[in-house]
Amino acid sequence: MVTLRSRRQDRLLVVVVWLLTVVVLGLGIATVNPILLLWGVIGLPGAVFLTRVHLRDTRGGGPAGSSDPDGPSGTDVPSDQTLEENDR
């Protein structure tokens, strides 16, 4: 499986999502506009989820010398025979 990792540049996108969510929610409360309130309420859990994913993907990579925090599994490590077949 391909691992997608968040980079530091993605932090800007997280900040933009939070700002838009707060602005829409604030305008919805100030103007008592139901559609803005709805978009703000929908955007809030979305921003929280995005922040959680971003923080999970930008933290350090587990134990020293290991890039996979869960450890290797039997299906992810190719055998020597498979490597020899791929070299042909």
C-alpha cells in the first residue's frame, strides 16, 4: 500500500480550512443565516478530522531505525526467491 505523508506545507491548508470554518460559522451566528450555520457545523468536524490526520502524519516515525510504527508484517517483506525472480 502506498503511504501518503503530510508535509509541512500542508499545514497552510489546515489553517485555511480552520479559518474558513470559523468565518462561516461566525457569519452564520451573526446573521442567523441557516445555510451558513449548516456549513459551519459541517465544516467543524471536517476541520477537526483534517487536523487529526495531519498531526498523525507529521509526527516522528516510531522506534529508532524503523519507518513502520506497526512493525513489518509477513506479507510486506518479499522473500529472497521473489527478489531473484524480479531480477531476471
